[in-house]
Amino acid sequence: MNYVWITYHHEEDDEPSEVYFELDENRMEVRKVEFFRNGLCFSYGEERGNFDALSKEPFPEDLRSLNLEGERDVKAISRSFFQEIWNQAQERPDGFMGMFF
């Protein structure tokens, strides 16, 4: 498994500001967590479902190819760091409807 963190440099509330990925041996998304500036958090994969939100395309081997100066930074992270983020996502509202409960 590989783990990736993308930080986006924008001010859009309806686009994620940070996205964390767990990738399988083929570099396909297995789990994903999105954090938004307004505090919302969405997680996909495993017991949380929403598998349609996972990309159908593999991540490139060279993560540097995804970096866009001033727009996004992409870097590899550890399994333990991803797992901490995944667990945090359980404690936050689950999407739009979670704001009302």
C-alpha cells in the first residue's frame, strides 16, 4: 500500500483543501478522505462505501508529476499518518446531511 496527501491552494469552499489517499499495489485508490475549508469532511472506501467517488485511474509512480506550483502540493505519507486521518474523519460530520444531526 502507498499513501498520498494532496494540499490545494485555493479559497473555494466547495472544493476540498486537502485529500488523503490509500493506494493499492496497482496505485488505485482504496480509501480517500477529503477535508474542506468549511469543516466538512467526506471519506470513501472500506466500511464507509461510496466507492464511485474513488478514481478509476491509477496514480502515477512519480508523485512530483502531480505537483502544480501555486495550485497543489502532492507528497507521500506514512500508513500511520493516513490511518490517523481516516480515524479523524469518523469524528467529523459525514457530508452535507451530517451538519443537521
